[in-house]
Amino acid sequence: SYDIAIVGAGHAGAQAAICLRQMGFAGSIALIGEEQFPPYERPPLSKEYLAGDKPFERILLRPETFWSERQVDLQLGKRVTAVDPFAKLLTTSGGTQTGYGQLIWATGGTPRMMDCQGSNASNVFAVRTRADVDKIMARLDNTQSVAIIGGGYIGLEAAAVMRKLGKQVTLIEALDRVLSRVAGPSLSAFFEKEHRDHGVDLRTGYTVDHIETDEAGHAVAVRCGNGERIAADMVIVGIGIIAQTGPLIAAGAAGGNGVDVDEFCRTSLPDVYAIGDCAAHANAFANDRVIRLESVQNANDQAKVAASHIMGTAEPYQAIPWFWSNQYDLRLQTVGLSVDYDQELVRGDPVSRSFSVIYLRGGKVIALDCVNATKDYVQGRKAVLEGVPLDLTELANPAIPIKEVSHA
Ligand code: FAD
């Protein structure tokens, strides 16, 4: 039995263990993860790691010896299948049981896969884990053409890497623009042009009917809803994740799309916290809507909140969201959330490949997407936090630093 069991050894789970020790927690900690590898950074999986520019050792969250040095009992290759919140017991895939005093649920999500014919073919891949990406990399030598399904960040980043590696890339997005879930039309249009300029055959408004396979069961093409056939030696699917909440919900935790948590990351079950991608929480930066945030920022900051609540020093979760994406030589930095924005303002000229998109609600800056514009990102962050209506003409003028823009 452990004083604290953390389920999920990804960004959030690892950070929770790190924070607890930093805060002086002296009890026993188990960090239980389904993957075979010690906690590592996920963002490089669709960037430097996929490109072969960074070996696995360099994306570990901590050196391998860190966990034993900090008396964190890292248990890899173990899936928690059931939670008994009354007896405070976890059951793992091997059938063994582990007791806990407090439980931190940090299981992230599994990639949503296509449910059409052919989607189980051996060369149809997700990009969520090191194992996924190793499978992709192992086939690259025999791959000329790649079909990517999904125009979110992961699909776009994978497209950029595949182009860099010289592959022929077709990207299929069902909606009428890429990044529609997270950004406004200006940013979508910019990235669409960039990808086309870099040779990606980008098809928006294309649905997938099925994946065509050969006799050996390998995918050979994507068949679109309009009948078009896109030949491919490999298919990469990046259409979002499903929060991994099964055992907790089965144990009676409130939730639906994610496990519901309060401002201290507490679930509705006693002594059970949930953090990271799987935690549905009301977010002040999302107009108080209940959301799940899929970002390193959220994983780390919620880990800190849960750990400090356990230590009796909690402050409610109120961290400002931020995110980044690297595609080609473009560095996108996002701060705030554009949820319920009513105005979108482009600051600078996208043609210069250094500009920002500013999202406003009721005249206040609520989010920025900054492309190769770190100064805007830093100063825009303050504008989001201050929440003061600003002069829009000045705000749109890149010659005026955001911090010098007059109040409206
Ligand atoms: P995860 O990191 O997914 O960790 C959850 C772990 O729990 C997994 O290892 C899983 O195997 C394990 N697990 C699940 N169920 C069980 C179970 N029942 N028992 C035991 N273990 C279990 N964010 C950014 O901010 N910037 C980026 O540029 C960015 N790029 C990304 C690129 C890719 C390819 C991906 C996949 C994600 C990216 N993200 C990025 C998102 C970021 O990585 C996630 O938000 C973050 O990893 C969430 O951390 P987490 O701990 O909640 O989940």
C-alpha cells in the first residue's frame, strides 16, 4: 500500500510526483504507468523525435535514475483496470491489488481512431506514444507517400516533418479549414498556405469513406467520401483523443468527456484527484466553461495544484493557458484561449511570416496566436491577464509594442 498512488506516468503524473517531493512530502509514492518507458515529453513525438533530430534519451522528463533517487516507486508496463474507492484499492492488469491513501488519476487519453473499414491495417498509425512513433519511423525507408487524416496540430506537425523527410504528403481534413477547433480563420488560412507552399497536398472539406487495403492487409489508399482515391504507403491519423477515464467512472466518479474536477483537481470520489488531459474543469480563461485542456502547461499546473492540496497549501487552479507548435521554420506560441471570441484581429502581415492573431471578447484580449513573434506572446500574455479593453487600431499596428497600446 502507498500513501499516494499516481496512475499514468506521463507529463501530469510525473510532475505530480516531482512536486510532492519538492514540497517535502515524505510518504510513499507509486507512479504506475501503462507504457514501457520512463516518463518522457510527448510534444517532440510529432516534431524533433519523429524527424530523427532528438534521440529518446533527450526527451525523458527526468534522467532514469531520478525516480529511485527520489523514492518514487515507478511501476511501468502496468495498466490500472479498476478502482475501489471505498476499500481504496487499485487493480492492475496483472490482477494484483495495490492500496492507496490518496489517488491521483493522470491517464491522459488514447487517440481516437477511424472506425471505418481498413482502419486497423498494420500501416495506419496514431501519434501519441513513443511506441506509435517508433513504428512510423521503422517504416519510413519503405514509404514514399503518406496520407495524414486530421488537420489539427499533430497532423500539421507530422505533415511538416514528413515533407522535411522528403515524403509525398496528402493531408485530409473533414472541415472546411485546418485548426478549426483551436484557432480562428486567419491562422488556419496562414497554415494552409504554408503547407501548400511546402508541397503538402492539402484537402479540406474531405471526409474519409474507408481505407483501402491490399491482400496482405496493408493500407494502400484512402478513399474519400467524394470517391477520390488518395494512394499512400502509410496513413497517420490525428483526429483527437478520448480521455482515459474508464475505471474511475466505473468507480462512480462524475464525468463524461473526462473526469469532473473542482478547482483543486478533486474528483467527486473521496481522496481521488484527476489532472492533465483527462480532467474536465471549469476554466476562467475559457469563459468559465468546463473543458479539458490538452497541453503541457495544464498537465504541469494541475499537478502542482493537486500536490499542494495534498500538502495542505492549495491555491485554486487559475493558471493562464499556453501552448506551442513548431512547423517548418515557424514557431507558433499561443496564450489564453479563444473560446467565445467575438473579434479576431491580425497584427502584422502574415506574408512576412511574423505576425499575431489576437482574439477579443467584449473588447478585451482573451488570446493570441503568435507566429515567429515572441515579443507579442510575452506582452500579449500580460494583456490577457489584465483584461483591460485596448485601443484596437493601436493593437493592430505591429510598430506599437502591445505593452504600449492605450486603453480603450
Ligand atoms: P499523457 O502524457 O498522455 O500521460 C498519460 C499516461 O497514462 C500515458 O503514458 C498512458 O499510457 C498512461 N495510462 C493511461 N491509462 C492508464 C491506466 N489505466 N493505467 C496506467 N497507466 C495508464 N502540448 C503542448 O503544450 N505543446 C505541444 O507542442 C504539444 N505537442 C504534442 C504532440 C503530440 C504528438 C502529442 C501526443 C501531444 C502533444 N501535446 C502538446 C499535448 C501534451 O503532450 C499533453 O497535453 C500531455 O502529455 C498531457 O499529459 P497527461 O499526463 O495528462 O497525459
